[in-house]
Amino acid sequence: MPRTPRFPAPDRPDPEARLLAAVAERDGPLARRLGERFVHRRGVVALESLLQRKLEPIQGAEACSWLAALVGVEPLAPVVVAAPAVDPWAPVAPVWRRLAASAPLTAPPHRWTPWGLSQARL
């Protein structure tokens, strides 16, 4: 029967906090080891997210590129979405113009009956 410990286990520091502290101090060997461990356990996408969410706003883009080069991950390039050069509705514009110029669409009047909607007799 295993013995229960007398004292509770000490809290482990957050790996993200340790990594951010190592980058802030520019401790190369520690940052590399923690960064590689972070990528191994959580993946490259999680590291990129950490770089964008936490590291860049606090320490700047230089710290992000330093850590990315240290760990061996390509630095992130900002994603720029270009506006479309052509209006996507341009091919149907003549149709809409013709419909707008024609008489307005009218629907026959309906009345409510206990069995649902029915057309009113004119």
C-alpha cells in the first residue's frame, strides 16, 4: 500500500511563463530548451499562437524572431488579405438593372383561413 505524502507537491511553474521569462532575459540555452519542449508537447501552431498573442505585444517583433530562429521555426509573416480587384457582382449587374427598371413585382393578396393561407378571390 503506497504511503501518502506528508507535504503537498510544490506547484510547477507555467511553461509559457518560464519561456517568456527566458526570452525576456535573452537566456539562449534555456529559451532553446524550453522552446523545443513547448513545440514537442504542444506543436508549432501553439508556439506561433504564443508568439502572436503574448510575446509580440509584450517584448516586440525582435523577440519573436529571436525565439523562432533559436527554436528553428520560420518566423511568422503578417497575413495580408488583398481586396478583390473585380466586383464579384459585376456579371449580374445588368440583370438587376433590368429588373429594377421593369414594373415592381406584385403578389396576389392572401387571406388567412383556419386551413392556412389561401389566395383571396378578386
